[in-house]
Amino acid sequence: MLLSWHGSAAGQAPTGELDASRELIGALEVENAALRRRLDTERATVSLLEELNATRRSENDALRAAFAAKNETITAKDEVIAAQERLIDGLKARRTSVWKRIGDVAIGAAIGAVLR
């Protein structure tokens, strides 16, 4: 029995099966290439998301620091206001009497008259 190049014998697949296998192999190679591209895209996406997450973390840290600084500023302003109120109260307590003021004005007038 002679076997043709395209014939089927034990251990050889018929031509139709070879063509179908080649088509399937080609399709699998195309699918594998598409999967590799998708994997590359997913890796790039994950990298960008990690970078975004790190950026958000640093923004949160910066906001926390800004809020802490704001609170310190408010506390310092409150202390300044309290010190000014104490000073005002002290100045109010040091008010001189009306007679002392009249005396000061009279002294000032006398000095002014002497200097002229």
C-alpha cells in the first residue's frame, strides 16, 4: 500500500485535520498576544493606581499637617486675645481720679505758659 503525501496512515492526520489544527494554533497565538497586551495594560493600570494611592496618602498627610497648623494658629490667637484683654483690664484698673487728671492738665498748661 502506497501512501500519498496527503493521505492518512497510522500516525498521520488527514489534511483537513492539519488545516484545522493550523487555524486553531493561529487563533490561539492571536488570543495569547491579546492576553499579553491585556496583561501589560493591567500592569500599567495597577502601577498608575498605586501611584494615585501614594499621592492621595501624601495629600491626606499634608491636610492633617495643615489642620494641625491651623489649630495651633487659632490657639496662639486666642492666647494673644486673652493677653490683650488682661492688659485692657489692667489699664482700666489704673485709671486715675478726675482730680489727678485736672492736676496733670494744669501742670501741662503751666509748663506751656512758661515755655512761651
